[in-house]
Amino acid sequence: MSLIFYYSPMSSASITELVLEELGVPCEKVKLDLQKGDTKKPEFVALNPNAKVPCVVHDGTPIWESAALTMYLGEAFGVERALYPAPGPRRGEAMKWIVWTNVTLGEALGRFVRNMTSWFPEDQKNAKAGEAATQDVAACLRILEGALDGKQFVLGGYSLVDAHLGTFCDWLRMLKIDFTALPNVNAWSERCHARPAHQKLFAAAGA
């Protein structure tokens, strides 16, 4: 088996990096420098025409988009490790939360970043759009708060859903999103952070 993982630190590739660490799947890691334009080089664009990380090449087939990667890697390597559900309704539940993270929560977060952070010029920002995005992110987090009521992890036991969604929530905290009214989410995040795979990557990052 050949598995090559293209990534850059502090990017959405962090999700796939944690998923691979949880699965214990051996892979070749290729670090790309976004500031130097490594993802825009022809050899990488040939693998991912979006010119973004993460990207995994499994036995010669390029796969990109972090949600697709979590589901694919879970299906390929996670079922026997009890980290991803077998086909059936529980698999559907896992897919639901992974896609919700990137689509529903991710869309609101994208509007928040564009209008409420220093990553974009002031003349491109819209205060009302930023306020709406802040409210929409908060609404999404309340959905997660309710889903975690009475549970240790999103599906009950730990799964790759927690790795995927948990990493996303860590980004929200770095963006100073308010988590004070989310006790279930905060306790869940602490449990996710206590995982050996998370601790290993956290230490490797020098954090």
C-alpha cells in the first residue's frame, strides 16, 4: 500500500493529520509551504486542481477535501479499529456530522473570517454580515451542545467524527469565538485533547 499525505501546519490539513494519527496508518508525509506557493506548483496542482491541502494519494489515486478524507480513511482503515462505523445508520450519522462540520458550520465560519478578522482588507468587510455570521456560528455550536447532552463523544464512543469536528472547534477557539455558554462542548473538547494521538501532535507542534 502507498499512502502519501500532503499537508501544511495550521491549515485544514490538521484534521486529516489527526485522523491518520488516530488510525495509526503508515504514510509518507509531504510538508508544503503555503507562503512559498508550494500548493500552486504544477506538480501539486496536477494532484489537486484546487491548489489546497489536505491531499492524500492512496495507491496512486488523489483524494482531497478534508470531509471526504475523514470519511474515506474511516471506511478504509477505521472500522476494524472501532473508530468509524460499519455500513448502516450509524455510518450515516457519522457522515452527517462530518459534512455538517464542513458545510453548515464551515459556511458560517467562512463568513465570520471574511468580515470579522484581519485576514481580509477593511474595505472588503461588512459589519452586518459579520454580526450575522457570529450569530450563525453560535447557533451551530448550540446544536453541537445539545447533541452532546448526556454523551462523552458525538456518537457515544470516540470516533473519527470527534477528531474531525474537535479540530474544527479548536480553530474556532483560536479565532476567539465565545465558548463560555457551552459546558458540554468544553468538556468534550477536553476529552478529545486527552487522546494520545492529539497529545502527540500537540507536542510535535511545540504548543
